[in-house]
Amino acid sequence: MREIEAAHPEAERIELWYQDEARVGQKGRLSRRWYQRGMRPRGLRDHRFGSAYIFGATCPERDTGVAIVITRASAKAMNLMLAELAQALPPGTHAVLLMDNAGWHIADELVVPPTITLVPLPPYSPELNAIERVWLHLRDRFFSNAIFPDVAAVIDACCDTWNALLADTGRIRSLCSLPWMAEVKT
């Protein structure tokens, strides 16, 4: 963080953001539910394969996030995500974006705005990317045991779910604040 701050003296503040994408589809997942003792609740399951991706980024410090919902994960989608994030940053802010090394995150055709610095995480370390906790929360709370008639319904559900997450004050902060973050910021 200090190196990035030194490399961008024009920035009045540096924010730590987490980015990743989650695939949501018609072939949902079942989850545990509280139910009457001795009874087993019915869990509906769909076997179709239509899906969409939520490309999301969260900033626990400001308890906010940005996302796009798209049907294919690609460098083009990642460029749209980066442009969306750059627009969401307050003036004078530089974002440090932690993300994994998916192919579309490191593609040659990636266009990174000047207000964002990409920081790749080590391979096989999802525990370092706090947005993974957001995906678990959304899957458990909104997408489990859900049936979507078509891909358009999946996209609508993704948009509605992300907006519900943003409207839930303090939720991103509670999910994405990791103990080691305080050490990184100092």
C-alpha cells in the first residue's frame, strides 16, 4: 500500500477494494434450512444450465460496492467492471484492487483506468479475497433453493440481489472487514 501511495502522489486517499466474479445459474444449490423436527423440507432443484456472472467489487471501509451482471466472463466484461469501478470512485481517490489471477484479470487487452492499481493475490488463496464471503452470503440468503425459468430471470435476480446487498447498511463492512486489513492500511 505504501508503494502504491508513493507512486500516486496526486491521490488524496487510497482505498482497498476486493474484486471477483460469481456464477449464478438455473442449476442452483441446496442449503440447510431450519424446519420442524422430524420433517424434511422440500428443496426444489433445477437441472438446466443457463447462467450469468456477477462481476463485483467491494470497499469495506466505505461499506459500498459496484457490480455488473453479464452472461460471459471475459476480458471485455472485466474492462466494463473496471470502468464501472473508476466511475464509482470519489474524486481524488485511488483504488487498490485485490483480485485473483483468472485469465480475464490478467489479459493483455485489459484497460486499467489510471485511478486503479491491480494487485494479484497468490494462487489458491480465496481466503485473502474478502468478496468471497459476500458470494457465500448471497448464495445462502438469496440463491439457494431458487428456481429461475430462464437466463433473463437469473440476470434480474442477480441485479436485485446486488441492490439488496447495497441497501443493507453495514453488511459489506461486516462481511469484508478482515483482521489483517488494519495492518495493511497503516
